[in-house]
Amino acid sequence: MKLQTVRSAHEVAYQDLATLLRKHATDLSAIEMLAVAANMLGKLVAMQDQRTTTPEQAMEIVARNMALGNTQAVAELMKSEGAA
């Protein structure tokens, strides 16, 4: 699978999604937001064009980006005051 480099449009889309999640943060717990995001992700995987993307390729993209997001979140947390 060819890896795609990050484009500025990716960050813009991410920031829009993050803003939407923050909008609902007072009504939904973190685990509920995770469930909603996972549901949406499942639907996005299902909507892939199977002529160009296999289910295995889609899940590889999901796994790689989940790992990247986790690494980025941990790095941000380590920058915060009070990090041990």
C-alpha cells in the first residue's frame, strides 16, 4: 500500500472534527464520544470503493492512523504542565 503524505487539508478536516466533538463534550462522556467516532469510522470503512480499496487496506489505514493519533495525543499531554 502506498502511503500518502499529510496535506494541509487533512489538518483542516481534523480541526473541524475536533471542534464538533468539543461542541458535544458537555453532553457526552469520553467513552460515548469514542463510541460515536467508532460508529462513524465503521460507516466510512463500509463506504470505501471496493474496486480500489480492499477491506484489509482500509483497516490498515485505520490502524496506522489510530497509532499516529495516539502518539500525537501522548506527545501533547507530555508538553502540559505537571507532566512527570
